[in-house]
Amino acid sequence: SEINAKDIKGEITLVVQGGIKKKGNDTVDFLKNECIMEEYLKKLKNQGYSNKDIIKIAQEKLDIPKNLIYKKLLEMKNK
């Protein structure tokens, strides 16, 4: 259908669907990402970053929630 500028009054809301994640082996993907995250956190720790900075940097780089990064840092500390 065609919309003319004269027909539109007030606000317009445009709804856009988010990206669709492809299905895969979630367990394998999780373990792979867990290993990648742990190695990255070790690397940052070895470079002398504080836990606060590590959480901020890793969250931006890996796009993982901060609480998961914090939990992983605690796990690594207790090993």
C-alpha cells in the first residue's frame, strides 16, 4: 500500500525484529566460549590489569555479561 505524507499525523512506531541466532550445539559452543573467556582473562591478569578493569575490557571485547566474567574470575582465583 502507498502512504502519502498528508495521511500521516502524529507519531509513527516502526517495529524491527532482532537478529536470529542460528542453532548449533549449545553445549559445545558454551564450552568453547568458556575456554576462550578464561584464556582472555588470564592474558589480561598477566598484563597487570585489576579485576575491575578486566571485567570492563572483557565485557566490551567478548560481549559477555559482567556478572559471568566476575564469576569466572572468582573461579580462577579459587583454583
